Amino acid sequence: MTSRLRSLWMAVALLSALLLPRAPQAADGDGQVLVLGRISDDPKAHYEQLKPLLDYVVPRMADVGIREGRILMARDPQQMASYLRRGRVDWVTETSGTGMQLAQRAGAKPLLLTERDGVSRYRTLFVARRDSGIRSIEALRGRSIAFQAAESTSSYFVPAAALLERGLPLTLLLSPHDRPDPDAVGYVFARSELNVSTWVHKRLADAGAMSNLDWDNPARVPPSYRRDLVIFHETDPYPRALEMVRGDLDPKVQARLYQVLSQAADDPDAREALLRFFKTTRFLPIDPPSMQALQKVGAGVGRVRAEVE
């Protein structure tokens, strides 16, 4: 009986291995396939956003041997870093914070800045109620702050790093009703930008962090809230989004990808694909100020991961 069960399990394992989809090999693996990656909690929606631009790019890279494009989703930065290290993904589109994580974890390199809705850079704002008495970051000691999510650049990595830079230790709270130690800043994840502003307005959190774009969006900070809120600190600007490539990508493929993406905004044939690609308006070179800002974001990400997570 035991022998039959063992044989049955072996057969099931073999069948599963044959049926499971395999991750595609990236451009360096077979010289013909360009793989675009994305960290996603909604693969179907993101696939529909990524595919038009990939279909635009691939035919324009035939001169460097690219014949096919594929998309590979990852559930989190750790999995995407693994794909990059193993050569399964060539090109990744991400926010600055996650892009710098991939640089640290997998040796990925920034290729271009991504301008979305005409905006290539933004900054983080710290907000509180006007009647809270909070007018500086230092005043947050012993109080609470709402971040959006653990993957957010503007509403986690950058503001958390700003607090650590000022000697304010961070501690995760069990809920908005929990309180931090007197010497620390307690933080909670509100899960959406609207929740951040709501929790601050309703006094569930003493302060909140969000991008200036979210602050200006009435769907995320309703006008009735804004009247009662005040910005008490803002960070220097940093790139909004990046196109990253794996560190060992064939230089010819990398150079051609750079050229195709850089010129896409001037090509009418790319207009719809760019719009679908997270409302991208154009791709920009990474100038020295942007690189310095990225290095600062990267240092902040590393510090948050080491001291907070």
C-alpha cells in the first residue's frame, strides 16, 4: 500500500511539473526574447497596461536580435529580484523606492525616468490637523503617523527615512488606536491615500505622509478635509518612476531599448501605448540631480529595511 501511494504521489508531482507554466527566458538567455517585468497584485490589469508598449518596442529592436516580447509578473520585490538575478527579466517599470530595492537586491540599473501625466518628479508632504500643534517632524516623537502601504515610495520609504535621519525611531502600531513609546514615532498603514487623509482628519493618526500629487487630488484629500489640515514638512523632490534593466543585460539590447523608449514620445504610433502604460507622457534621461535624488532614496530604502523592517 505504501509503495502504491508513493508511486501515486510521484506521478502527481511529475504531472504538476509538466503542467506548471515556466518563466520565460530573458533576452540574454536565447538572444531573441525581451521580457518586461512588473510587481503586481493585479496581473490581468497590469498585463493590459504593459502589453501595448511591449508590442511597440519589440519590432524596433530587431536589429539587435529581439524577435519576441513577453511579460513576467512578480508578487513582490523579492521575487522580482530573483527573476533579475536569474536572467528571467530584462526590463522592469517601477517606482523609485522599489527600483532602488531591485538595484540593491539584484544589481538592476536605472535606464530612464518615467514621466506620468506630465510629471517626472514629486515630493512627500507631512500633514497634520491645524489644531494638533504639530509644526515640525521633531514634534512627532511620542505620536503616530499614517503611511499608505509598505511598498509606497512617497508614503513609506521616503517619509520613514526622513524620520530616521532626525533620530526618531519608528515602531509599528497594532492599530490606529495603539500608542507608541514616548521616545518613538508609531506608524500604521492606512492602505490608501484617502484613508491617510481621513485618519488624520478624524484624529485616528496624529500625522500622515503623502505625495504632493495626492495632496492636490480631491479624491484623496477632500476639500472639506484640507481646510482642517496643514503641511508641516516636505521633502526634496525625487523621480516619480523608473525604467530599470538587469545589470548583465547585453549592452546592445540596453542601448537600443534606451533609444526606442527615449524617442517614443515623438512617434504618433506610440501615443496609445504610452497612455496605456500608466499614463506615461515620455521617458527622460537620468540627469545628475535625478541620480543624486535616486541615490538618496536608495540610501533611505536601505536604512528603513535595516532599522525598521
